[in-house]
Amino acid sequence: MSRLALLLVLVGWPGSGVAQPEPAQSPPQQGAPQQAGPQQTAPESAAPQQTAPQSAAPQQAPSQPGAPAEPAPASGAPGQQPTEPPEPPEPPAPAPPAAAQTAPETGPPEPPPLPFGRGTSLGGLVFGLASGAGQTEFTFGASYGYFVVNGIAPGLSTVVTASTAYPTTVELAPFIRIVPWRAYPISPMLLVKGGRLFVDGQDDLWLVGGGGGLILFASHHLGFLLEALYLRYFPDSLCNPCDRTLISGGVGMFF
């Protein structure tokens, strides 16, 4: 009897403080009256609650201050790699220096311009020596002419003549020099002049004359001049003789 009481105490007598598991009750059938009594709470499931699956898209970490922002990947189908931005075009190559460029082909050198052209000048020094009829004359002079057109140059000349039989004279005469054929290394030349002859101790005379000669070029700016001239003086009552022929030579400078 004592063993039965102890077994009842261990198992749990109804109304004792030890909780005794109750047998699971089957759900009430439809239409059956629900028995009155305390409502039994459904035991909680022992399985842990499963959380909702997170999105497959990875969350981007917030950008750190000071770090440059990375470009957002291009939108597209999942699993595709983002396309890289196109590279900028390369700058054009610099032009080669002027020295490296091919020099244009040049033809044969142009010949020098012809002498006695328009806008050029002719300066000369004249030396003369004459002898005859028991006398000797020495002549020295200078001249300058400017070619207003090709081959024609008006100018001015002065000539000093010293003689053993006549008084010293100074000639001052405008002239026109004509070059009919302009060429190197030799060119013919014509001269026409007229002016005044100043005679030492006597009356002055007028003169007119002309002649011709040659210019032999030593360079484009230097040549030798050889001339033969005929001069006529008047009035006849003041001169004796009134005709004069001389041959002179000199140096010509062209610029």
C-alpha cells in the first residue's frame, strides 16, 4: 500500500503541484459539441523560425569620405560584367619641324639682271691724254648718270683740261648716255652732251658734241670705259681752233 502511494506521488496525483502532461486531444469533429473546459494552448514548435531570404543583390558599403566615387556599373542582365568606358582618342601627332620638311626642288639659278636697267646708276672717272701740234693735254673728269628707262641715263659731267699751249679749262656739261645693247661682259655706249666751257683768263665758250665707246665689265659693279669724243666750240670768233677730238679712258662704277 505504501509503494502504491509513493508511485502516485511520483507520477502526480490530480491536483498536486507537479505538472502532468496531458494526452493530446483530437480536434473536435464538425457538428460535435465542444466540451467546456479550459482552452489548451498549442505547444510552441521547437524548430527555430526561418527568416525571409535576403535579396541576392549585395548591399554597397557607404562611400568613405575623401575617396573618389566609383562609377556605377552599367545596368544589364545579372551575371554580366560591367562594360568599361571607351578610352579617349589619342591626340594628333605634332607636325614635323620646318627643317625636317622636304625642301622644294629648285630649278637652275636665275641669270643676273642685265646692266643699265631702269633705276640703276652709273658713276665714272675719266682720264685723257692728247698730243699734237707741239702740245700735250691732260684731261681728268667725273660724271654721274641715272637710268630713267632701260639703257638711257641723263646725267652731268665735269672735265678739267690742262695744256702746255692753251689755258686751263673747266667743262660743265649735262649729257645723255645711251646703251643700245645691254649685256655682260661688254656693252657699247653712245654719248651726247652740250654745256659751258670755262676758260682761264679768256671768254667762256659753249660746246656741243658726242661720241661713243665700250664698257668692259670686270664684275657686275665695276668696269673699264674707253671713249672717243668730238667737241665743237662756239662762237667761232672766240675760239681757235673750234674743233676738238679726244680719246679718253676711265673707270665706271655701277650701282
